[in-house]
Amino acid sequence: MMKYTIYTSILALLIISATACNDNADKQTQPDDETETTDSIVTTGPDTTLTAETIQRFQTAGFTDYAKTKIPNFDWSRFKYKSSYEQDSLLTQDFKPTKTYFSSYGTFLKYSPDSTRFIDLDSYNIDIRKDSRGKLIGTAGGPDTEVSLIDPKSGKSKRLLFMGPGGSVEDAFWTSNNELVIVGTQENEENGGKKVTVWKISLNDNMYDLYELDDAQAADKLAGQWRKERLKGVVLK
């Protein structure tokens, strides 16, 4: 009887000891509410649709109204976020404007809000010059298109975008001193047609967010057309 009592007492002590250990382990592994809140990190990605601020830029420039004359059901909400990529290195070269560069292209250059930099949409593939009467005459160059970011103070020009004959650049707008948007068309590799594209570019980290309207008819009606309207002061040859 005594042996039974001893065994029972030992078993009880073991159970109590194991329970105490488990309680201590739970207290050590269970973080308090403050720790969870402090360590929580939320990462937000690009907007799934174009922001109201970006759309307003297009409306102010007249692009939206023009697009609706070509495409009655044109709606910015139909543009959907497609992808993002980082442009590791932008082709950079010295900016050496001709004597007539600013008098010929100045009206069409897109200056940043602080006027320290500007976007050149046209000089790569269209030669604009003034004739003897002061009229701007534009002569088309090659089929490729390039958009450049120019910093006159540093004397450098960076290539932001380059496309072959299957694409077009219609316009560009600044949303801040370090962010801009470009609208144009490019080839749709999935079906061989075209699509309207908005490139949203952050100059701080060279991140490109693409928003697309996968509508071949809309792209065909817009490709190159707004550019002609934007350059309506130029006689194109």
C-alpha cells in the first residue's frame, strides 16, 4: 500500500511539473499586442486603375475630349494596371541642342513643375524648322519614336522610352517634379493588334507602371492622331 502511495505522489509531481513548463513556454512564445503592431509591415502596390489626378492632367490638356470624338465610349476607368518594371539604366548622352532647337521645339516641350527639366517628345523623329516667313515646317524622319528627359543644367539627355514603327507617343504630362505619365499606343503581342498604353514613370527609382486599354479599334483611331492635333501649329510634310 505504501509503494502505491509513493508511486501516485511521484506521478502527481511529474504532471504538475509538465503543466508548469508548458505554461512558461506559452508565455515566452506568445507576443504581446504591442509587438505585433510594431512589427507589422504593409506594402502597397500600384493603383489598379489610373488616379483621378492623372486623369485630370489628360482632361486639362484636351486629350480626353479629343479621344471621345474618335471613340464615343472612351473611358479612363477601362485602363487597367498591367505590370511594373524597373529600368536599370537609362541611355544617357550629352544634350547639345542646335541654335534653332528652342525656337523650333520650345512650344512643344513639357517642362516639370519646377521648370528644371523637360520632356522632348518629337525631335527624334520629326525635324521642325522655321521657314523664311517664320512658319514651322515639320519633316518626318525615321519610323522609330523616342521620348527624352532633358536636364539643361547638367547638360544630359536620358531616354525614357523608345519604340519601333508599331508604336506611337501621343503626349506626356508631369504629375510632380519626379513623376510623369506618357500616353501612346503599342503592339499587342497576344493578338497582333494594338493597345492604348499609359506609362507612369517615377524618376526617383526609374519604376515604370503600365496601364493598358486592350481595345484594338480604339488604338487604331488614336495612333498618331492626337500628336497631329498637339502639333497643329506645324505644317507636316
